[in-house]
Amino acid sequence: MTLRLTDDQLELVMRACEPLDPSKRCVLMERTAAALRSVSGRINDSDVEHAVKLALRGLQQAPAA
């Protein structure tokens, strides 16, 4: 299944990748795509935001105290 995102939606995903270690960016992209494949109908901005939030779980490091 091909995912079709708007430029703004793709930018949202790319911004989520920026702070991640480069080795984790592919995981984020794969998780986001998997979450979006479960969306029926046209993908909207809210769907992308939700998918990215789910994909980020466990990938982000907590700030140093």
C-alpha cells in the first residue's frame, strides 16, 4: 500500500526525526508508516500526528537531570 502524505504531513514526520539519533530514524519512519496503514480512507493531519506520537514511544531519550 502506498502512503500519500501532504507536504505539511511529511514535514511533521521529518521534524520528529530531527532530534533522534540517526540510527533510530528509520525505526520512526517504519513505525509511522505501519500506524498510517491502519487508517481507512484519506489520511489527515491528526492521523499523522497520532501515528508519529505512537512511533516515538521508546525512541526518545529522557532529558538529563
